[in-house]
Amino acid sequence: MEMTMSAADELCYLSIAELERAYADRRLSPVEVTEAYLDRIEALDGRLNSYITVTAEAARAAARSSEQRRASGRPLGPLDGVPVALKDLYDTAGIRTTAHSPLYAERVPETDATVVRRLNSAGVILLGKLAMHEFASGGPELDAIFPPARNPWDTDRVPAGSSSGSGAALAAGLAAGSFGSDTGGSIRGPASYCGIVGLKPTYGLVSRSGVIPMSWTLDHAGPMARTVKDTAMLLQAVAGHDPADPASALAEVPDFRVHLAEGIAGRRVGAPLAAVEAAGDLHPETLAAFRQALSSLEQLGASIQSIELPDHVQAAAVWLVIASAEAFAFHERDAREQPEKFGRRFFASMLQGALYSASDYIQALRGRALICQEMGNVMRLVDLIVLPTTPHPAMDFATELASPFFKRTSFTRLFSLTGQPAISLPCGFSADRLPIGLQIAGRPFKDHTVLAAAHAYEQANDWYRQRPPIT
Amino acid sequence: MSEPRSAQADVDAMAEITAALKRGGLRVSAAEIANMVEGYRFVRRGLEAIRQRLPKTVEPAPTFDSAAVYRSPEDGDDHVGR
């Protein structure tokens, strides 16, 4: 079917839920939607660098199969025919999986990650593999083997990381959904900077088997999309126990989409305002947007109360020891034998892990246990915690590259340490038209409560309808 | 989040970093080592702060079968752990 460029562009901004309805009603077909996405990637991604690998022919073949299933009334599920793209650390059989590193530039896995296998079983169409920070750490590098992804809201700015390509591709309408990974904020940060939705699920809810690790005890795999409902649909397809991941939980998986209707009315919501306001790098427009979001949540029936969170500076130290020690353990042999195969930024970050003793690592694990206890005390008082996802909107590349990682305030790392679910969704824009993110965290395995609260906020505000000025 | 700078502390940290990297057989330039000093000192200070308030009873957080940890009957739904 021929269509004008603007109609094709509109098609690429349909939500997954809208695509599902359009496929069911035969108003659209997976083939034409996939073609529209491939055309848009071809037209725009030269400026965004969100893709490392576009799997155009495989996507077209998958779209034809999906169309046949839809035509015969036997779709594999609501995601059948939905075009998604994956952070390039999810193993994909026969498709190179690079972790954005020279070390893995030619690496082609023989098997799929569990998430990929489950997505294939759900009938999704893989458009390709997305840019990221090397091995999910270290930050963007301008002279990396693949260029760093750029923010569609302002291509001089970073999309945050490490799931940088996922954030950029979703915001620019270059995929309908994505999966990233989050060790300290790598799903939520790009969601915040790019004005999309990203969920770090409860630790253990989504398998990491076949996902190249950064830090085994902190890594979370999770969905990213343009709406909360789409995020819930993606989560539904992959959540649940996987014996191939030793940290995978034996938890029941609820129907996330059904739970969305629960909203936020009657929920006790904790807001650590004092800690937020004390952040040295807090942008005034981020604070203003956060305060507005609190008012909106209150109008939706939530009861807001002030809370104190565990010390974030100590949490940062604990996180850095665990994350860098585990990253170094994974890369130690290559770091010694072929250091030139790493980007210098990642190499320096990972080498921090060589500096700490076994006792330091154990003390950090004990520190994490103490932080979990302290967070448990907070979660006995409230159902949810809200705070900005990031202290400020997207930075430009020069500022990002000059700013040491450990000096920045992180509102996301605490929930990586505790493993509890946390989502980021848009809650406003700066005067420069840069997105601002709201983070909502909940109790372990109450991902559905977090999604329901986020959905209620999203539907009461229309930030998620905004699109970046890239055409 | 920046920490107070001290020339002697920087020199000590540089020596510790150099020794650790040498022990690990890792080749790193002097400039790269110098860049690691401030972050290393930040972590050392934060780790020491939390170590000082760690009760003896706190054990390293388990990382396997988190469902069993989260959902133990005596803890109920509101337990936060790993």
C-alpha cells in the first residue's frame, strides 16, 4: 500500500496497543508497518546512530509470516507483528551481538537470549540491534567502533545510557518497543532523557540468560516503550521463571495489562523531597516538574507523604564497588591480554574493579544488605516512592564527557541495589524542549502496582504524546 | 558529591592504585591512573562510612532465588531484600 511520508511517519508513532487493534481489525498489516519502520530508519538514523545493525531482510520475512498468521486468524498473541529492536547485548542467534565494543565487533551468537526466544514466540519482528555504552558502562565515546547514539530532541545532546540506542530509537519512532538493561539506571536514564517509558523490573522477574553481563548481582533486563501500557505488554511477553538464570525468581506473573486499571487512588506515596532538593546538580525545571507531578498524583487520589531514603552517597560507593568488581571479574582475562580491544572510557571504568580487595567487595555486599533493610523500613510506610529520574534534562556531549560518573547525583542506583521495581515516564519539558522524567518505585514483585500508578499519571497528563523535532 | 582534596591522600591513592594494577598484571598509562584517583578516594570514603555503621549481624545479601527471599511468609509482601 502506497502512503505519503507523513502517513507513514504517523504509523511509526502508533502505540503497540494501537497496532494490536489495527492488526486485529485488518486496518494495517505487519508488512506495511515493518516497511514504514525500515524506511524511517533509513531516512533518519544517519543523524541518530541508534542502530548498530538493521536486520531488514529478516524483519521483512518475519513480517510476512506474521501477516499470514494474522490473516488466518491465528496470531501468536497481542505482540504478533510488532516491530521491536534490542540493545546490542541481547544474544541473537546468527545476528552479531557486539555490546558496542571492538572486542565483540564480530561476535555472532549461536543461540538466542531467553528474552529473545520469548519475544520470537510472541511473534515480534526484530528490526535490529541498538547502540549502547560499551558493555553497558563507561559512557559514550565519540571515537568508538560504532558512533554513539544521539538524542532526537537535540542531537547535540546525549540520550543517556547505557541503553542509549533504545531511548533514541523509541523517541524518534524507529521502533515500537525495545528491551534494555539496567544496572544503575541504564533503562530509566534514557527513558528520562528521551521522553519515553522504561521499566527496571524487580530483580529476578525477567531472565538475563544470554544477556552480556555488566554486573551479575545488579543487572536487570527490562522493557522500554512510548507508553506505560506498551511497556506492560512487552513485560508480559518475557516475565517469568527461567532456570537458565540463577537469579530468576519463582514468582507468579500477574496480568499486567489488567492491573493497569487499578490506578493510584488510595496509594501511599513517599516523596523524598529534602534529598531531591539537596542534590547539588538538581535543575530548577526538573524540581518544578517533579512538584507538579506530585500535585497531579494527589489529584488522582494518592496520599503523598515525606520520606527519607538511605544515604545516597554511601549507596553510590557500595554500588561502584559491586558493579566494578563484578565487571572486572567478567573482563579480567581480556583486560590483561588484549587491553587495546576496549574503548578507553569503558576500560578505565572497568579497571576500578581491580582496585578493591575481597574484603572490600564483601563489605559492599553487606552494605547493600543494610541498605535493603533501611529501604524495607521505608516500604512499610508507603506503597510507592516517587522522585525525579535524573536531576536534570539531557546534557550535551561535551558536558557529559567532562563530568566524572561518580560526581553526579543518581536517583536510580538505590533501586538497583535493592532490586525493587522502578519505572521512568515523562513528566514535563524544560524551556529548551528537553524531556523530564518521573520515577516511580514500588515493592518487590509489585511491578503491576508501579505500572498501574504510572499509567494513571500518564493518562491524566499528555506528556507522552509529545514528539521530538526530527523529521 | 565531591570529596576534599589532599595532596598526600592523592599520592597515597595513586600508589595504591598503581600497586593493585601491577599486581593484576594490567597495563595502564600514568595519565589514566591519575584520572582514577578522585573516584577511588570517593569510593574508599563511602565504603568506610557504611562499614562503620554495619552491625556485626548483617550478612552479605543473597543473590539467588530472590522469590524465596522476598516472599518468605513471616516477612509478608512488604519485605525488601534481594
